[in-house]
Amino acid sequence: MAQAAAVARESSGAPPPRPGGRRRRTSATPRRLPYLLIAPAVLLMLGFIAYPVLSVFYYSLQNYNPTKPWRNGFAGLDNFVAIFTTDTRFWGTLAFSLKWVVVEVVLQLVFGLVLALIVNQTFVGRALGRALVFSPWAVSGVLTSAIWVLLYNSQTGITRYLADLGMGDYGTSWLSEPGTVFPAAVVADLWRGVPFFAILILADLQSVSKDLYEAAEVDGASRFRQFLHITLPHLKSAIVLSTLLRAVWEFNNVDLLYTLTGGGPAGETTTLPLYIANTSVDAHDFGYASALTTVAFVILLFFSVVYLRLSKFGGDEK
């Protein structure tokens, strides 16, 4: 019997049993190796992302003002209660933030779609045209603000040349007038934001099969019907993703508005993130600013989830 078992083991290629009937255990190192390799990246993410986020949540429950240390200490939910009950500036800045996001994202999407459709065509100098269209996106936010501050300067900017043509008065500043400051800021941010949509939409347009348009032309479909039934459905994922990303960025826009208007005149262009920055940097009330940041985070998270659910982004289309 023992001889027959040995012959069976040799024919199956199985290793001979170790003395005492014990088998060698497979080493667990290969299974742990992927986790060991990604451990440094995970630790860096925890240090640079998780820790600041948790710190904001912690300070939102504190009274923390370095200029008034005698008032520092645990506040519980007092900061959040003050936000929703006594802080009138919160509701005003939140309303302006929503207005700013809706206007900017809609206009940037429309102009970006138009530009993408134009530069997607074949024409002489298309490469140069694409470079000019996309170049504003490569400019930093601070430099963009500096450019438009010079353009809106009452002495050397656009209003000076319009006054020379008899259109307006000398010394007029669009950034200091309540009736013109919002359109002026919108135009400045459009210059920087439209290329973002154009780049993403153009990249998606490159993957649309030309056979679909040729088949539609054979069937007698007009250009508008081709755009409506071929181009737009194909661009749905790119449009949903780009609008969501841009909405989050526009909601958190601080650099351009701070440089152009400083939130003025009379708080007309103060967004919620700009109000948070002023509360923390100027007023040194880091506890209350952390509570405002937490509320802004919850608002963004809620609207992002609702938007993705309503748009069915990433789901199977029927």
C-alpha cells in the first residue's frame, strides 16, 4: 500500500510529505506586498488630506481666536447655531455663491461647447486656433486677476478708451459700481473658465464616429438634428463631469473675486468661501470659520450627490 501511494504521488507531481506529516505553509509576504507598496502613499494622503479635514471638524466645535485667548475653549454646537440663527451675512453670501455658480457654469458650458464645436472642424490654422482657445486655462488665477484689474482700471483700462469714444464718463470703474461689478467679474472668470469646458468637450468629440454623421446625412437629417441626437447624447458624460467639477471650483472661488473686488462694493460680491477667508484671516476667528467651512462642505457634498443621482452619471443607459 505504501509503495502504491508513493507511485501515485510521483505520477501526480505532488511534493513528498515532510517528516511528521506536516506541510510547509505558504508565505504570506506575496499577499501583503501590494499593501506594503501603497502604504507610503496612503500615509501621505492621511497626513495631507485626512488630518486637515479632521482638524477643521475639531475646530468647528471650539472657540478659537488667537487674539482673544481668554475666550478659547470648547463651544459645542454654538458656532453652528449662530450660523443659522444670528449670522445674516451667511445667508447673503450663500445666496450670492449659488447665483455665481449657476451663472458661471451655464455660460462657461455654452461658450465652451460652441468653441469645442468650432475648433473640432477642419480649417487652415486649426492648431494655432486651438492653442489660442486653450491658452487662458494655462494662466494662473492670480495672474488672470492681475490682467483683468488692469483692463478694468479707470485710468488706463477699457473705460478710459470708451470715454474717449464718448461712451461713458472718465474715471468710471466697473468694479466699484454695484450695477456693473457682477457682470465685470463674470466676464473675467469666463475668460479663464471657458477653455476648461472646451478642452474636455473637444476630447470627447474626437471619439464620435464619423459614420454616424454620414448615416444621418443619408437619412436627410439636418445639422441641428445631428447635433441634438448624435453629438449631445455622446457628450452627456463629459458635460455632467465637467459641470460638476466646475461648479465645485466656482463655489470655492476666492482668488479672482478677492483680487478684483475684495468682496465689495458693500459685500456685493462676497461668496461663502470668501466670507470664510475674511473671518479666519482678517478676524482671526478660526473656530467660527471652521464651522462655516464644515457647513460649506456639507452643502457641496449634498448637491454633488443629488446632481450625480439625477444625471445618472456612471449608470447604464437604457
